[in-house]
Amino acid sequence: MTEHIIYLLPAGIGGAEAQWPVRVRTSGGEVYRSVLGELPLPQVGQAVVLVLPMELLSCCGTGPLSTRRPSRQTLAYAVEEQLDTALETLHLAFSADGDHVLAIDRALFERVLACLRERGIEPRAIYADADMLAQKGPAAVWLEGRWLIGGGENVRLAASAQIAQALVDRLPPMHWMAEPDYAGDPLCNRRVGDALAELCHKPAGAIDLLQGGYARRHGLFPWRHLVGALVLSGLLVSLAGQWRSDQVVRHADELRAASQQPDRQLVQAPPSSMQHLAEMSEQLVAAGGLTIALAQHTEGEGWQVNVVAHGFADLERLRERLPNLQVGQARQRGAEVRATLVWAGGQQRQVPVPPTAAWTAARLSEQAQASGLRITDLQSSEQQVIMALQGPPRVLMEWIHSLEQGGGQLHEIRLQVDGEQMLAHVALQSGQP
């Protein structure tokens, strides 16, 4: 596995999510330790995999079923008695064949995901550590002070050395893998150089907990827009006025051209997605005491924005300014309030735009470089052009805005601020007029 691995350590169970100790293995092989609330922002285009300690989960088999393709509800009822916990308090994730299930406390799972999102991290997949041994056959690995046992029928355990020794006669023959420092354990029959790397290597068959209501949206990126810097609020406000003025000028030019050419159809381009965010930022700054920490846009659903406020009164003032604003999750953390806002005003209307030259990889590359942006990756197919680029935040946001105003159909955008630079990953329909 070459993804960026974030491993929540069992030592953090029962503590505050933000202080949960983690072990990180980067895609380049670097390993370091940190806490969940202090993880750095991920690099653009970086695939992140979250690994949970088996101590947080339960595992059991579903047993024989009467239907060939049982629904999630049928599978849930099949294991209800084994779990001995109210189903509504659990998040259940099932194996591809439906033979076994992993269960985790739903509230805890959501708190962990919320903590990650505050850091701009959206996992591509979430696994349980012992379940990552699924395709290795019956196997065990010593990691973080205990044996992880998996790969059998429905055996997924985290056990101390003493408990593992007591269970060994009930388990099938297997590899007991450990790094050299722990290779003296009587159960160890195979030495490995890096136990975490061994665990994460090709975890085919492991259950991805991102199922049901937590399933990732299908598409190139999980979020349409991601903005990860507090300074963007002020910058977006300054851009909002400029873009509004530009739109008025463009409309006046269109009216003038239409009066000279009676047969010409007048079509005004709708505000871009970036312009919607800028307009929301105006109201946010005017309300006072609020700053954008994170923003995402999904086509047809509007903007979802994570904000930091001095108090709940700041949120109420903003809601008065934006009638369509919905305040979702809001919680006090010390002297600040963090809230998730949903604003339907950011929905994009599909209005045809006058044709321009085809958006090819060569043309996009030329325009980006002419604007002073640096392209770090470029991929092209018959359907779309995918670009990774970086540059000053204002220049980059204006460039993306100009693509939309010029008729570009942006499938996905991901934006992230790193110091004085903004990183972007853009997917655009290829060869369109």
C-alpha cells in the first residue's frame, strides 16, 4: 500500500479525539508519531487511509442467509443478537461476500471523522488493523504492545501476550510475525523488519468501514471544493467585489452586442462556484467574529462550510444575513465555537455558455503558465483533463473562476493553502467547446 497511513493507536482509547496518539506512515515510507488534532494538512491528491485499533470494534459472522443478495438491513438483523448492543448506536460494515461484519460505536466513529475533517483530511478508506490480515490466511503480528490476530473465518482480535498464549491451542496454525526487538516471544515464528508495513501491505479483502451513510461519493475527489486556510475569508471578500464588477461589465457588453446583432441569442453566464463562496464570505465577514476553516461544494447541494466563531451569537448574526443558511453541528471548544454550515445559495444553475475554444491539456497548460502558475502534474484523456498546480491564492482562484466563466465544466476541484501558496487539483471536461 503506497497511501498515506494514519494509524490510531490503542493507547488513545477513552481520551479526547484531538489528543489521540497516532502513528503515521507517509507514502514515501517515512514513519513518525503525532496526535490526531495536530496532523498536518494532506498534500493535494494524496490518498489517506485511516487504520483503527481492533479494540474499538467487534467482529462476528452473519451465518446462513435465505437470500443470495441480502440488503444491509437483512445483514444487520442477522447479527443483532451476537452484538448485544442496540443497532441504532452502531455503525456496521460488511465484507464483500456478506459473511462477516465489523461493528463500531457510531458516535465515536463520527467524532473521529469530524476531527479529521477539521484538519482537512478525508480518508479514502478506513480499516480495522486486525482485519487487514484478511488475505494473508490465519496470521498474527505484534504491533503496539499486543498481538493482532486475523485472517481466519471470523477471528479478528487484539490480544496481550498472555491471552494470545492461552488462545494458541484454539487457533489454526499460523505465522506469528514480530520485529526483531520482540522476536524472543515464544509464539513468534517469523521475523519482519517493519510490522506496520507488513500489516498495511496489500490489505485486499479487508472491510472498508466507509459504507452506508459514510460511503465516499463516487468521483475523482471526495469534495468539490476544499479550502484550508483562515486567511481566505478576507481574500475572498476582495475578490467578490471584483468578480461582481466584471460580471456587470460582461453583461453590458453582451447587451451592446445583442442590440447590434438582433439574431444573436443573449445568454448570461451564471456566477461561478468560486464567486458563490466569495459572496458568502462577504456576509460572514460582515457578521463579525467568524472565519472560514474549511469549505466544500457538492454539485446540486450547495456549500458546506466549517467556520470558527467567538461565540454562538456570531452564528446567529450570520444566519440572519443568509436566510437559506442551515447551522448543522456546532460545539464549544475552549474560547471558540466550531460549526458546520450548509448554504443552499451556492447551488450552481446549469446555463449554457457561449462557445469558446476547446479546453485541451495543451491550452490549459499554456494559460496556467501564462498566469504564473506552476503545473506539477497533468493527465489527459478523451473525457477529461486533470491538472495539479500551485501558485499565489488570489491568482489561482481567479484562474479557476475564469475557467468557469469561460464555459469550462469543472467536474472536481480541490484547493489547499500551504503558507503563501495555494495547491489545486482540477478536473475539467476535455475537448469541450
